Amino acid sequence: MTSTSGQTPVRRLRRTERREQILDAATQAFARSGYAATSLDDVAREASLTRALLYRHFDSKADLYRAVLDRACQRLVETVGEDDFDETSIPSLLRAAAADPDAFRLLFHHAAREPEFRELIDSITTASAEIARSNLAKRVPAGPWLEWASRLIPTLTIEAVIAWLDSGQPDPEQAAARVDQAVKGVIAAAQPR
């Protein structure tokens, strides 16, 4: 698109590109202040758009936040997978977190504190515990310690990744091995004495 008034030409984005721009800006704004403290005006400012343009893509702030969380989940599944745990899982999780730290923090830190969106995190937590249980059942006998480890390992892993992000992503080549050590410690503690 060209301009005859001597102004810089403005490129109009396709609807999907504009939506991605809004989701990127919303991810940053929500990660900075959380859902409750972030207004649509904050998101519009972050995206360099008007609030009216936001409403062309999203019906409400809740709709926008849900879209941000859904996109974060989808990207996480694409990077990490969703139904198994193996030696590539922790490195993949760290790569996903490093690629989009704001989305990772939103999903596992902020959304967990928002009652309106808690069910999403609860479903992820439940699915993660089930995956951990099926993988641990080969190494830990059925019973309360298997249940304990199945719940603790996903939580430990997510919190370890968030702590790694918050610490400036130190030693990325060894980070996965360090998180894996902590996981192995839980597995060893859950095994019969």
C-alpha cells in the first residue's frame, strides 16, 4: 500500500497475522501484570492498536486471555508432546520455555492463580500426573508412593523450569541434566526401601 501524502506506507496485516500480533502483545502484557491487573487498553498499547481493533478479533478480555493460554498450550504440545515421557521430554520442555518465557510463565504461574482459568491448569496437572504414573509404574510399585511421585514430578519439573527462567536461564547445555537429576531423586525416594 502506498501513500500520496509523503507519509510512510502502512502495511495492512491479514487477519491471521493481526491476530498473532495481538496474541504476542497480550502474552507480554498479561505476563507482566497478570490477568486482573491488565486491561485491554494495556494490550492495545502493547500491540500499537486501538481497543476497537482488539474487539474485532476478541469478544472480551477473558476471550483474549483464553486464546493466549490455548496458544501457549498448543505450542507446548507441538514442542514437548502430550502423551509420553522419555529422555527428550525435559530438554524439549526447557526449549519451549526458553522460546517463549512469557507464555510459559502465564500458563504455569499466572493462570494457576486465576479462578476463571484454573480448570485449564487443573486439566494439565491431571494429564501430567497420569502420564507420570504410567511411566513410573514400571519402576515404582503401585501404592501411595507411586501416587506421590506421579504428582510431585510434573510439579517439580515445571517449578524447576520456571526457577531456571527466573534465574536468567543459566548453563542451558546442562539445565536439562540438572532437572533430570531432581526427577531421579524423586523416583529414588519413591522406590521401596
